[in-house]
Amino acid sequence: MNKVRRAEIAKNTLDHGFIQDAIKDIKEHCHKNIETSSHDQKEEREDMYYLLRSVSCFEKILFKYIQEGKAALGGLKETGIKQLQR
């Protein structure tokens, strides 16, 4: 898949309300569970920490795809879906 197409898909993914809601819910769930955990729930807190890191990594990869697509199109300043379309 070329960089521009991958950027378009990544942008659509990040802009999709369902995906944004899911990411927000996961982050809130993790923070809540970390905050309300007792001192002896180390493993549970670590699980939440790693889940937060995974979500962050997912977002960073999508942003990277968008940046690569911008570079392939000559370094666009703004990445809107119309700019990414062929």
C-alpha cells in the first residue's frame, strides 16, 4: 500500500467517532482502575499501564502514517482528507 493511501486510511481511522470514543473509554477505564486500585494490586495497575501504552502506540503509528503521506505529497502543512485523496 502506498504512503498516501495508508495516510488516508490512518486519517479516517483517527477521525472516526467510534474509534475516538473507544480510545477515550479505554484511557478513562485505565485511569479509573489505576486510581481506585489498592496498594496490593500491583499487577492490575501494571496491566492498565501497559494497556494505556498500547493505545498510545496505536495512535502514534497512525500519526506516523499520516506524516509519511504528507511527505509523499510534498510536505503538506495541513492534513485533511481532501488533501490526501488522489
